[in-house]
Amino acid sequence: MKLLHGETVQVRTMGAGSEDEGGNVVIAFSDPVSVDDVLVAPGPCADITDSERPNGAKIRWTCYLPKSFTDDLRGAQVSVR
């Protein structure tokens, strides 16, 4: 018996990209993978405004993925609802 029922989200993991004409690395993402039973909660209300962290991410949701999902989430994009 399940106590908590999550929802399905789409996860796109970051992979090795290619280089453009200027020699800059272009980031590539995988095709979306559906992950079931993810618990989703609203994220913090404050955005990152620190100029020392130009690559800071905006967190809109906190997602609790099941242990069965073992892909690397560093730099991943997660689509909720």
C-alpha cells in the first residue's frame, strides 16, 4: 500500500555538447524521460540575486524523485505539470 502518491514529471539530463563556429561549447540535453511518483512541493520564494553566482539556478519546485531514478541530475531540466 502506498502512503503518498506523486505525479509524473519529465527529466532532460545534460550531456556532452558540440562546439559552434566560435569554439564555444553548446550544451545538449537528452530526450525527456518520464519519471512517475515524484513528490512535488513549491520551492523557496527568493531568487538568487548574488552577482558572485552568475550561473545560479532559479528554483520554482522541489522534486523528490524515487530512489529507482539513478541518472545524474547535475544541470538537468525537470518539467512539472
